[in-house]
Amino acid sequence: MIENRIKYNITNSQDASVRSMLDFFHPILLRNQLINIQDIVKGQSSLTIYTDGFFKRHSDTSVIMGSMFKIIETNSIFQCQIQKNPSVIKAELIVIIMILLCLDSSTRVTICTDSQIIINQFFKINTLSIFAIQRLKLQYSILWILFIKLIRFKDLIITLQKVKAYDSDDHMKAYDSNDHSNAVDKLAKEAYKLFDWSLTFRYIKDKFDETSAFDSRFNSFKTKLRAEELLTQDNLCKRSPSVYTGNWRCALCNTELETYQHLWSYSATQNTRAEIVHNSKDQLFNLIILFIQNKVNIDHNDIFININNLDCWNSSNIGILYLVKEIIPKSFSEFLKELKILEQSIYKITREVIDTLVLQFKHLIWKHCNVHQVKLE
């Protein structure tokens, strides 16, 4: 068990800026949950909080990472999933930072964690200056600095206490949520089986071997699309929450916040989406015919019917959302294999279809939405 008692004088404006950091949490649902917890613990002078940062590997290419905490005195529970740069240490640091953001100034808090690494590192740096911590070049240095700054800005008294991982303690059981974890595991495994990851990774890797000016710009767009980092309204809210508040609505339908998923679901682009899907089906059919023209036993009408029935064209089951992001459904590649098309030819067909699909999305949907967004701004 270690404790931090450093005092740090702050102004009212600095205190307000720390509270407003919750504005940067997205999605809005998680931010509202943290703000609600902040209101619940307001006025509490002493708290005991159990934390857990979890990291699970489902395969060589699939992991899940998240953070959880429970405040014993108020029975407040929070949990979320973390998507980028998976690490147990990062997950644990993030959950502690989220706790500190919710606390009142001068609160005495005992944080129970199963991470001895976090406790040891905190013991080494809790009395150092921020400049000295920066010079240490720690892994996740920004998170460690934010951790220490929040303690000092809010004049908190922090005690870190080691508990066993997934302890039998009732408090740990309360938020460990095995049922939830098992459900997440099951969903992740099912999702993993839906896609042809070998073909997907080959496609992504090969595209970066091309270096023309067009390929460079196109690959940049596709990378942002794949990571869902295009400047949709939800991402603009993350970048500039003081400008793009939660009150913003899609420039075309004015019903909800614009997200990547929303671009494929709202009525304003329904005809355009139908045109894109129709063009992609025709292109796939023509490419298949080109590669099987010597196989006289295959009925072309059956091919077109099977193409039309592929689930990857349906935005309601998110198939086309992933295909545009270059994540190839297994049903797509299996269909081509059933036609006895060679592996190299399957790759060529897939590459042509996806590249054209992304270009259509970019010019017929994305640029159209941008024009209306500029007018709205």
C-alpha cells in the first residue's frame, strides 16, 4: 500500500478546466455516465474504489481491452471497452484516470488494483516533478503525467492497495461481471469467424506497396475509413468538443449525429446506396464471367442470383460497412471458391470490387455529405 500526499495550489480556472476534461470522453453515453458518477460522489470526503483493466487475446489478430471500476460507498459501477493500442498497463492507467476525473478536490481515496506494476511505478514517481517524470520516458508517459497532474491539481490523497487478480472478494465480483465478459468473448469469436482475415490482411498489405500520388491519397482515405477516422460529426465532436457539441445533427437528415454507420442508414442517400450496390454486383458478375469463361457447366443466371443473395450488400446487417472498410466477409470469398476460381484470381476480383466500391462511396456519398456539412457550418 502506498500513499500520495503532495499539495499543489490551483486557481478556480484550473479547477474548472480539469472538470471540463470529461467533455473529451466519447461516445456521449460514456461521458454522461462519468458525469453522473461525478455528481453522485460530490461531497464525499473518503472513497474506496476497486479497479480492473482487462486484456484478452482471442487469436493472433483479435484482442479485447477494457476498463472497469466500482465505488463502494455509492455502489457506482462503470465499464467500457478500449479499442486502440491494447495493453494491460494502459487499460489500468485509463481506468484510474477516469476515477480521478470524477472526484472532488481534497478527496481521500483508496484505489484497490490487481496491478503491481502500476503500484511500483507510482511509488517511484509520485514525489517527482512533472519535468523529472517527462525525462524518464516511461511507457505511456502522457497517461502517467496526467495521472500525477490530476492528483496534484485536485489536491487528492491517493492510496494504492494491491488485491489479487479476480479476487473472491465480493466487491471484485460485483463488477468483474463474468457473464458480461463471456458474452463479449462469444460475440468476438463469432465476429472473427464471419470474415476472411487472411484475404483481408493480404489486401491491406499489398495496397501499401503502391507509391503513386493517386495511390498515396487513396490509401490515406482508406486508412481513415477503415479506422473510422473520417471527419464525420462524431469525430469532429472528439476533436473540438467546444465547437461541435452533442447538439449537432446530420446535415442531410437533421435527425441524429452523423457517424460512419449513419452514412449507410439514413434515407437521404438511399438511392445512392442502391446505385453503388447495383454497380458493385454488376462488376463482380462481369469479373467472375471473365475468370470462368471456359467452364461451360456453370449457369450464369445462377451466378447472378447467388451474387444478389450475398449478405455483404446489406447495410442492415453491417456487411457492406465492413466491405467498404476492406474487411472481407467470409461469405464473399467462399462464394468465389465454390466457383473453382483460383486463389490468385479471387484476390484480383476482390481487389477490383473493393477499390471501386470505396471510390463510389468517396465520390457519391462522402463528398456529397461534406458539401452539406460545410453549408451547415
